[in-house]
Amino acid sequence: SLDRVDADDDPSSSTDDDGFPPGVSLGTTHGGVRVLQIDDHPEDKPKCAKKLQHPASGSEITLIGSAHVSEASAREVSRAILEGKPDLVVIELDGDRLKSLLRSASEDRPAMHAARRVASVREAFNTLVNGQLAIVAGSLGYSTIGAVLDTRPGAEFIAAVEAARDVGATVVLGDRNQRATVGRLMARVRRGSTLFDELAKTGEFLGGETDLARADAATKRSGVQKAKHILEKAGCEHSEAVIKSALEILDSGLRGIPVRVDDLMRVRKCARRVVEYVRVESFNGNPTFSPGLSKVDSAKKMSIMDWATAETVIRERDLILATALQRDPTASSVVGVVGAGHIAGIQQLWDEVESSESRAKFNEYLNEWPTDAKPVDYTNRILSGVFGAAAFTTILRRGSAGAVKFAGALVGSMLTLGAVGTYMGASGLVALGRVAVAIEDASIRAAELGNREDSARAKGAFSNMIVRDAAVPYKE
């Protein structure tokens, strides 16, 4: 009989260079016998997996770096959970987003469903007024990309929930509420940040201009040239034809005419390569796709928007996710499903999670208003309003006819600009909804031509799940 094959320990084990098809390789037993090794599902092996140990218990924690629109991510997550049978499955979601995701997965036509909320300018305006812009735009964006790729948005989380249910694992919500993330970001951008001011003085910034951005600036690449460069790096053939098809899809969606299936299929083939390329590069810590880790030249001024986005959306959530993964030391094994861009940050913070400083940061990061946001200066606001009103009143009462006309024109222009900006924002949401539905229609037609079911028609059913939230503050 043959000795057990251990390809990982055998330096003579074959690689993809042997010319075998995927899943078939040539290995060597400990007895020196060459044998064929066959994997029934080679495409499901995680390309972006990281093994960590819980600092207190020593239990194994497996991190799967995902892309939220990647079908490959979903397969890898499902296999890791079904084979590993962990006690806990930690996912990068909060309760509201999990409910929304499962609702979407149980619905027919997710893009059309999302687009109904912005079917007209009036409905889109109501969305803006109600503070739902980020949620609705995110739903439309993800459903559009999902239709392009023929996958459900958040497919890896759906796969994680289904696999966890099958093995009896508890699903743990590892992320903070989305309202907190949006609120903290807007507070820093609108009010400014004392932390940003301190970093600006010392030049100790993380996040910002990446190698790709510097190369674009140096070569003065256009938007199309930048897109072509990324497509070629991802291994896409005929990148110019792909870009042309993408523009045709956008034009058709905006004009309300059917998207051509051949254009969609050409873009889909390349888009899948790009998603996997970005996922792997993010997992490996490439600063181009991991802005939370990239160093910024201290001589280069960084905008508050760039810094606030990297700080709020990436770095803070790295700590929140790392904490959630370690929150239960009694679990014998854990599988974490997070965006690939968070893996490097989680690993950097891993040994600091249990410190009192990290716990204090974790608690603060769950609040909707960051402590570093500058307070509202009501005194200046009141004084500015009073002086402005007094000046306007004085002009109306005592000013010349020309001065009165000028003041009226100035106020009218400001109101008009505000109205135009709001209208353009609402119209943009309506246009995005139309494009999303047009692409989803084309995806369904493509599936019918191939005699199969499209992802937009593949409903899920979810029941008997055990869910708990780990993104809750530590008690004093």
C-alpha cells in the first residue's frame, strides 16, 4: 500500500506548471512513489485564507478574504465552513444589513426591487431627504455589479449563513451598524477632525495616494487608460473592446433601450477576472487596493475626505472585526468572512485586541459621533446669521436700487444652486436605477439563451439560524 501523501510538506510536489488540468497534480508519497492527486472541487479552495490563533485560548481562527460580488468567494466560504465545521461563523455585517441581504436573496429581481425606491425624481428626492442615500445607492451599486457578474450581492455572506446552518454553527455579526459608519464619516468630513489636524502637523498619515495613483499622475493617464491598465493587469484580453462594450451598456441603460447580451457577456468575462485580481491583491496588502495601509508622502497634502474614508471605513472596522473574531474565547474553532482588504489590518491589530486601549477604542468606534470630530460652533453660526440678516435688512431699507437688486440676485442664486444640486443628485439616482434594471434584464436574457437560471431568479430560503451580535460595547 502507498504511504499517505502530504503535498504541503513535500518540496517535490507538483504545481500548476506540470500541465495537468485544474484539480489534478502529481505528488510523491513519503515512500518516494509518484502518484496522481485529484481534488473534486479545486476551484473552491480558498485563495485568500489566513490562519490565526486566539491569543487567550489558542483556538484556530480561519479568515476568508472575500469580494462582496465574487462567486468564487462564495464557493470558498461554503467549503471552508462545511469541511471545518466551526463553532462560530463571524461575518462582516450588522443586523440591519443581514436582514436586508436575506430579504434581497429571497426576492425576485433585486436590482428592480432596489430601483423602485428611486423610480422617479420625487421618490429619489424623498430618499435623499430621509437620509437613505448611502443605503439605496449601495443596494443599486451592488445589485448592478451582481447582474454584470451573474451573482447575488453579498453571495459569500449568504453562503456563510447557509453553511453555518447546515453544520449547526452560530452566526456572529462582526460589524458595527452602518448608520454609525456613515455618521462618523459625515461628521469628520463636515466638521473636521482634531485627529486629522494633529496628523497633518506631523505628517504621520496612513492611507491616501497609492502607487497606482502616483503612476497615473506621472503619466497623465486618462480615465479610459486607467481602466485599461487595470484590465490588463487582471489578465483581460481585448481590453479596448471590453471598455467599449461597458460604455455601450451604460449608454443603453441611460437611454432606456435593451442592453445587448453579447456586450454583457464580454464585460462579464473580464469583470470576473478583475474582481478576483483585486481580491487577491487586497488580501496580499497591495496598497493600491488597501488604502488603509498605504503610506502617504508627508510632503503631499492629504484631503480630509481621503483620510476620513480610510480611517472610518477601513481602519476602525479592522479593529471592530478583529475584536469580534476574538470575542468568544470558549469557541474551539472560528471561521471569519470579511472583505479581503481588511485581512492585513486585522492581522496587524491581532495581538492588541485585549489591551485596555484597544477596548476603549472599540467602544468609541461603535458611536455615531466620533470624539475627534470638531464641535459645532454655535456662537459663530448665530453671529453670522444675525450679521447677515442685519446687513440684508439694511440693504433693503436704505440701499440703492442697484444694491437691492444685487442682494436679491445673490440670495436667489444661492437658492437656485441648492435646488439644482438636489435635483441633479435625485436624477443621478433615477439614472442609476434604470441602468441597474437594464443590466439585470440582459443578464436574465443571457441565462435563458444558455438554458439555465440567472442569479436574479435564484431565490434562497433561510430558517433555523442562530445569530448573535459581537459588535456591542464592553462593560466597564
